[in-house]
Amino acid sequence: GVAVLVAFAAGWTRWTLDARLLRFGLAAAACHFAAAVAAFVAHPDAGNDAAHGRAFWQFNRTLFQRALLTALYGVVLFAGLGGALGALDALFDVTIRPIWYARLWIALLFGFGTWVFLAGIPDPPDALADSEEYPDGLRRFAQYVLVPLVAVYLAILTAYFGKVLVTQRWPSGWIANLVSAVTVTGLLAWLLVHPLEGREAHRWVRPFTRGFFLALLPSIGMLWAALAQRVGQYGLPARRVIALAGALWLTGLALHYLRGRSRAIQGIPLSLALVAMILAAGPFSAIALAASNQRGRVAAALQRPGMVQGGQWVPARDALGAPDGDIVAGGGRYLAEVRGADAFAGVLPDTLLHPAVPDRALSADSLATLERRRGRPEEVATRVLRYLGGDALAAATGAPPRSVSTDGVRRAEFAHDGPLAVSGYDWVREGRVAREGDALALGAGHRLRVGAGGDARELVRDSAVVVRLPVAALLREVVEGQAAGDWAPRPPRALDGAAGGVRLRVRVEDVQFD
């Protein structure tokens, strides 16, 4: 764990936000799975499968129950203390910025939560080797909640598999998510009831534990078919690399237990920890494999119209049409999201200036300088795509990764190039105000907030409105433009107002909406 933190500190500033989140999630998963099995690598009863298995199961059952208890404590405390902060804001006019709620949650999660969780960990673990304890509440949860749910969804997936065979139509794209959810829930149920497998009073367990992986085989087959189809269409982004690794792991696990040579469960978290760590960093990491795949797809798409010369990507002479334009647009944006400016090292000029195509010249800044200055990889992608194929390519896609997020939020950008002029003003502040109640602290006690109904941005001091900037027309323009399919960056836009000796200018950089 300490080694992972040191590695993160060393690489953090060079990674994009997407890379940070992905690597953090994989490294955290690897550490969690390793914690589940680390105490038993040199266990005294390692040669005694039964005793070793009992100790391992009891230890991880305690971790599971302790995690649920910690979550309950944390949620209740966060709700209570968060409500107290809200009361201070509402009753005593104490400004509580949203970041303080996030800090409260982090303090409860990593401070109080860790303390509560570790307080109930058995020590030493080998003392559990002779324990036959099995909480009745846990059994009822597994028997009457998890197992029936798994059975229902496995029946649905198996029926859908039959439909696929009859209609000869490939499985739906979201089948991977459904199979993953059923697998996680099913494995949890399978592990929870595992100790009851040999008990006469619980004979219902054996058909489930023996038949689970057999019933999962049709779903695994559909998972491979769905992944093969998506890889052929869109290549390998990092999350699909993880999905492929998960499908390979699940296939091996199912075949291992179907052979029936061992019923030990210690290998499950150990193998998951190794897979997660491999995917988190190194030459076979999800990001490295995805970047290599997407860069290859973009290079192949550029090669067809002759846009690769001497290993360098050069601007198109004519407009790039489908499907090459879609591949270049989607791949270029994705590369910028996961690798930033480094993704284009060696294949683009340092400054992206092209004297033969002056309308595509970007700026004298290199991509790396641009990324450091703005910290926005999507802007790097937009400028690379504009260099390669003009504004049409920079705006092309059916669903731009940064224009429509996974939760349906749309984004429109305004193309501000060059430095921000601040002469004539006392303060400049970058930030965001979105929903009614949001506020951004400015100089001399002023705050920028969203007005009632959301149709204005207001500069206030001591709760009195000083300057009011109507935004309804701007928002309507953005919404109507994107509804008509206009995803291109919009011309620069600023909102100006003055009153009571105060001047305010709001430079609009982007608008997000549902």
C-alpha cells in the first residue's frame, strides 16, 4: 500500500484526470483483494485445507460485516454532521462552501471509518481455524435475498441466450454490464454460503454452489460475443481492456470450479489482486494497452488518405469522411483523455504549426505547454483534430466523449484562445456556478450566484444584488444548437454588467445541462 502511494505521488502530475481515476480504482481494488488473502499466504494451517479454508472464510466474513457496520456509522454521521453544517449556513448565515461537505466525507471515511473498521479485525487470524460460527442473519440474507436474485437474473440471461441462438442476432451492448452485475452478486452469494455446503441441515446449498458456474456459462459466452463485437467496432478503450481481462478471469474461474478438483476459495481474491495490479500500471496496464490500440487505429485511419508521412501525422488535403473521420475524432479525443499531450509525442510537430494550412495553425505553444496551462485534455484533442482535419473533424462524432457524459449531461464549449485580458479589473476568479444556491466568492465581499429560477447570474454583497446578468438567451441558444446537432465550439462570449460603481465581466467557457 505504501509503495502504491509513493508511485501515485510520483506520477500524479503527469496523468490526466481519467488516468488518475482509473489507476486509483484498480490500485485500490488490488490492495483490498490483497488484504483479504495476505494474512494467509504463510498461514500455519496452509497444509490443512479444511482448517485453512475455515480461517480464511471466517476472517473475510468478519471483514464483510465490519465494512457494512462502518458504512452505516459513516452514512449516519455524515448525514447528521452535514445537516449541522447546513443549519449553520441557513440559520446563522455562515458560508459553508460545498468543498467542506466533501472534506467532511473524506475525514469520516479515512479517519473515523478506518478506525471503526480496524477495531473489529480478528488478531491473530489463525485463531479462527476451529471456528464453526455462522451468523443466522447472514445465512438468511444469502438464502432469501442473494440466491433468489441470482437465480432470477441467471434465468433471464439464459432465456436471452436462447433468443440469440434462435434469432442469430448479436447480444445487446449492455449485456456486459448485466453479466458483470450478476457475476459479482452471484460470487458474493456463492462465497457466503460456501461453508454450509457440507452441512446436512442446509442441503439446498449444494445444488447452488455446484450449479452456479454451470448456469453462468451461457452468460459468459454472450459476454465474449458482445465484447468481440464492440472491440471490432470501437477498438480497446481502457474500460474495455478491463472488461476483457474480467471475462478471461471469469472464464478461467468457471472452468476451474467445474472441473471440481478443488473447492478452496483463497485463490479468488489472490488472482483478482494480481489482475488488478497488472491492469493498474506497467506495459500491460489498461491505459497502456488502450492507448496503443487507439493510436494504431487512428494511424491506420490516417494512412488510408495519405495523412502519414515519414511517421508524422499531417493535415488532410480534403475533408475526412466516415468512417475514417469518426475513428480519428473518437480516437484522438480518447488519447487526449487518458494520456494528454504525451499521446501525440513523436507523431505531431512540437508546436502544431503548419505553414501550408494557416487556418489550422493553433498557437506557438506546444501541446504539453497547453495542457499544463489549462489542465484540460479535451482542449488538446480539439486542437489536434482541428490541425489534422479542420473544425469539421474537431467537432465530428455522434456522441463526443466530453460533450455528452455517461450520466446524460451535455456540454457546450466556447472557443476562447489566447490570454485572458484583466486590465481595468481588480480581481479575476475562475470557477463555476450552476444550480440555484451555488455561489462563488469574489473580491471585497462580493459573491457570484445563480438567481432565482436559474435565469440570471447575480453579483451580491451582504445579500443585496449589485449586478444582474441575464443568461436565458445564452442558455436557449446553446440548448437549441445542440438539439440541432451543432457540437462545434462556439464563438467567445462574455457577459458584462455595471452598477453602483462595480463592473463585472463573466467570460463563459462552457455550459453544462441535462
